[in-house]
Amino acid sequence: MSVRVRFAPSPTGPLHMGGVRTALYNYLLARKEGGVFVLRIEDTDQTRYVPGAEDYIKEALQWCGIEPDEGPDQGGPFGPYRQSERKDTYARYANQLIESGWAYYAFDTAEEIDAKREEAKEAGQHSWQYDAATRMGMRNSETLGAEETARLIEGGAPYTVRFKIPSSEEVVFHDEIRGEVRYNTDVLDDKVLFKSDGMPTYHLANVVDDYAMKITHVIRGEEWLPSAPLHVLLYRALGWEDVRPKFAHLPLILKPAGNGKLSKRDGDKFGFPVFPLQWKDPESGEVAAGYREDGYFPEAFLNMLLMLGWNPGTEQELFSKEEMTAQFSLERVVKSGARFSPEKAKWFNEHYLRSLSPDDLAHAVMHFAPSFTGVSSDRMPAMCAMLAERSSLLPDLLAHAYLYERPTEYDEKTARKKWKDNTTELITELRGYIAGLDDFSEAGFDAMLQNFVQAKEIGFGTIGPVLRLLLTGAGGGPAMGAIAAFLGKEEVLERIDAGLKKLG
Ligand code: GLU
């Protein structure tokens, strides 16, 4: 059977980078196996719906190059791909479960349930749940009987449909990453599957749709592992055990330091993005950073996510999309949490950035900062070539204003340390060499400087730093010859003159 996987986000806010990793692993498996990658929007919980979130998810996937084969925008043979548009299907299966005795109507209000919980707490029992042990003390079709149940429903009483978890049974299933997983049903509660507003909950909708969409592998975050035994029971109850998809629960992404899951708060605290794209909260207006806006390449971002929980079994760390696709397998996904490192994220970007040709890099910079006018597009590749080795993120390539603006200030520390009594005289002489130089390439400029220090019998340290100071205002930066070649003879001479006026 050909592989069909799905990424099933709920549009409750921006997609966390962990969500992008889930999408990536699903996508890679589909591509590797020649299968199909489905995007399904799980929007049945209307109380948690956030406007703009679905568009955000799609845009994020698009930025990453994780294109769905089937989805709300792509269509496909198993649509619609938005759960709010599939309402009728779920009611049918909720009824089937009631009729077969796997589910029941419950009329308890939230207040009544709270009261039960309180009661249990006072009696010293802190983990009350609606389950096989407590069910018979509640207001539901199991305790009220068929007639009263029918009367209540006809009278418009709000209800939920709950799954009847069998008591004291071992649910055993195989997880592609964790191996055998066991849960005793006594820890599970009678989850709500359906509500009288006509909407299913996640559990019912998810299982029904995975079945309807012929999903072969459910690959999702570890936080869903405790739901898996319920899903296994649902497949059994619905008579779909023979087509139950394989499960693979991905390891958690851990904070850079300490215990626990990587959260948005860690990003705020340490100054790194946890979202692929910038997100502006529609209610608070608060803006959260995104990898795209911070100047990461999607290729590097994906490479970083690939390695957060998977390894190839070799030393290789850098992967093109083709290599990822060829090598990815669920067997090499790890069980234990994967620690996120913001430095490593930059490292991946740095490598990708430096692997690009000056032309491609220039193109990326212009796309990243379309309003940047400091350097014309034909000079952009030269600037990028000069700066690539000292840049990690795209904005680093635009952080050297002296390449297109004359310095107005000069680094005081360098001036104090390096500007000597004979500096003005030396620079004036060097100016003559520069004015006479024909080959104004990096190599030509370097050779000229070399000749100059030899002729004057001085060390490079006597002239290099002050020349840099005059040309850039700074104490450090890319190679002198590269800067000079980039600026051109005329500009170099003018900067020397202007600098001498100020410092000489
Ligand atoms: N809608 C769920 C989520 O938001 C999907 C979980 C799953 O893949 O089953 O993560």
C-alpha cells in the first residue's frame, strides 16, 4: 500500500518550530516512499480558533518548501481537508459508536463535574476522572436509561457523547519509534467525542479522518502519545483495526538548557525565534520573532529541524533537501528529547549562506531586504562575497554601512593606540602609491601595500590599522584589499583625505 501521511495542525495560533519538524518528517517519508503528503486543518474546536492562523500555517509550509499534495488549497480525492467542512461525517460515526455500545450520552454540566471533582478531593482522592469507575455515579445514558435519555435529547438538553473506556484492560500497540507501548485502560478517561453543537472533538475527528483519508502513518509529536491508546480503541470500536495506521511519536524538542519543552518564553528570554515566520497576535498585537524575518534560509532551518530528533548514523550534518529525502527513515528517529541550540541553528545557516555563490547570495539579500538601497544590485555580489565568511544571518550582510557610507566617526580606541606622530606623513606617502595604482583589485591593492611597507621598512601593523580606520571608521572588518577594491580608487582617496582632515 502506498504511503499516505498527513500533517494535521489546529489553527489555534502560529505554528511552533516543533510543528514544522512534524510536517517535515511526514513530508520526507512521503517523498522518500513516493507517497502522498496531506495537509488537514483540524479546526473543530471553535473556542480556540485564531483568525489568520490557517494562512500562517500554509505560508510557513510554503516558505519551507514543504508542499502538500492534498489539502484545502490543493484539493484531492479525500476532501474537504478542513474538518469544519466535514461535520456530517462525524455525527454518523458518533451515532454508530452509541448504537454499538462503545459510547454514551452524558448530560453532566461543567459545574456538576467540578462538584464531583471537589467531592473526591475532599475525600482525599486527587485524580478524579470521568471513567469506568465513576461513570455510574454521573448523569448519562448509562445511568438514566433509554427513555429519560431520549426525553432529554428531544427537550434540547445539552449533551456530549463520551467514549466508554473498558476497565482494566492492557492496550498494547507498536510505535515505529518507541517499539511496544502499553497502557492500562484504568488510567484513561471517558473522553468526549462529540458535542451537541454538532462538532466532534479532536479524538473522533482525527481518527475518522485518518481512516477516511486512507492515512498509513500517523507521525506526530510525543504529546499525543497518551491519546494513542484511545485512538487504538476507537479503531477497534469502529471496526477499522485492520486498516489502522502505523504510529510514530516524535521526541520532544527541549529547551536550550534545563528541563522541559522548548517554549515561546525561552525564545523571548534568550532572543531566538521559535516560530518559522513572524507572528503578530491578532488580539494583543504582540509580535513574535520568526526565522524568516531574522534572516535564516528555509533550507538551513529545515536542516536544523531534521537533525533535531533524527540522525543519519554517520557524521554528516549538512543535508540538501534531496539528501534528506534520500536518507530519511523513521528507524533513525530518536526516542529521547532533542535539545535545541540557538547557536547550532545559526551554524546551519552560516554553512548554507557560505555555500551560495555571490550571485545567489546577492539575490537572497535583495529579496530579504527589497528596500535596501545602499549598494546597487550589480555591486551586491561583490559585497556578499566579501562578507559571507563573517556572516551567519542575512542581516549580517547588511551590517557594514561603511561599504556604502563614508565614515563620520572613527573608532577612538584604534585612533588612540595606532595614530602616531609620523602617521600623517606615512599616510600621505601611501596616498601617492594608491593614486598611482593601476590594478585596483584586491590582489593588486595587497601587493601595493606590501611594497609600501617594505620600502618604508615598517611593519604592516604600523599602517594597516590606520588605513582601515580612515576607510571604514572601524577597528576591524573584512580584508583591507577587499574593502579597497570594493570602494574603488576614487572613493578610497576621498576617504583618506576626509579622514586625514579629522585625525591628522
Ligand atoms: N490537531 C492536532 C494538533 O494540533 C493533530 C495531532 C495529530 O497529528 O494527531 O497537533
